[in-house]
Amino acid sequence: MLALLALPLVWLTGFGHAFMLYLTRGRGFDPTLTGRTVTWAKGWQALQQSPWAGLGFWADRYFLKGGNIQNTLLEALMQSGFLGAIPFVIAIVWVWIDLLRFYSTKPAGEASSLPGELLGVMTFFTVYSVTEITCSFYSVGWMAMAPLFAHVQLRAYQDARKGRSMRLWLAPVRGPNVRVAPRIGPIPGGHLASR
């Protein structure tokens, strides 16, 4: 809170102006995101040659004359078209859903900060993927995201197996032709009993 109150003072001393000059390299705000929007338009135009199947491996390098499309979704579209980009987007959304489920169902007594850290890393790379390529084989971002994806999927698999076994125990199959044998063993409450 104190930092928010001090912000006007920082701007009045000239530090804020100097910091903005540093961030914008002395050129002021660039609405093209240092030429990225122009590159995206060229990439989209090239994609129109084969929108469903894409243009192939490293299509951005070929059609942009050695340039980089600098957007993860556009790279997926250029390389594999809509048929390849749709499963890619589904995979990202799926990891996000599992990650949010993992984060929101963290037991209260768990001391691990891993769910929060994974959420922070995934948020960073999702936002970063708008202006850079994060899910390509040569990307440094993929070196962090691939293990993150694997961990989240492993955790989701383990939780699903645990949930499935609990559901089977809580709701056994019954019907008019199914005879339930008496069971001896622990029951909720901690006592051994026969049913």
C-alpha cells in the first residue's frame, strides 16, 4: 500500500520518466509492439494459402524471410493450420483446468508451495506466449513448460485414480439381480463390523 502512495512522488522526481525512457528505448510507446503486429499480419496473410493444414515446419521462417512470427498461437497455426492448432489450444486449456483444480483443491495442511509456483509459471508463460513463441522445440520457454505440463497431468491422473477408487467404495453397484455379500472390515467411524 505504501508503494502505491509513493508512486506519484516517484513520477514527480523524474525517476518515472527516466524509467519509461529506458523501457521504451527512448522512442516512446510503440503501438506495433516493436513491429510484431506487422509481422503477425504478414503471417496471417501467408496462412491464407493453406489455413486448414498449415504451411509446414518452420513456415514462419520461410514465409517471413527468416523472421519469427513471435506469437505461439500464430506459430501453431502457420505450421499445422487450424487442424493442428485446435488440439494445441485444447491441450493448453486442459492443463489450465487441471492446474486450477490442483491449486484450488490443495489440502489446508499441505505445506508445499508447488501449486502456487506452478500457477505463477504457467501464468507467466501464457502471457509471454502472446509476444513470443513458448511452445516450440527450440524455445527456452518449452524447457520450463514441458515439465510443468507433465507434472500437472501426472497430478491430475493421480487425483482421478484416487477419486475413482473413492467413488467405487462410496457407491457400490446395486440392482435387482446383484447380491451384496457381507463385508468385514473398517467402516466410517473406525470400528470393525459385519454388514
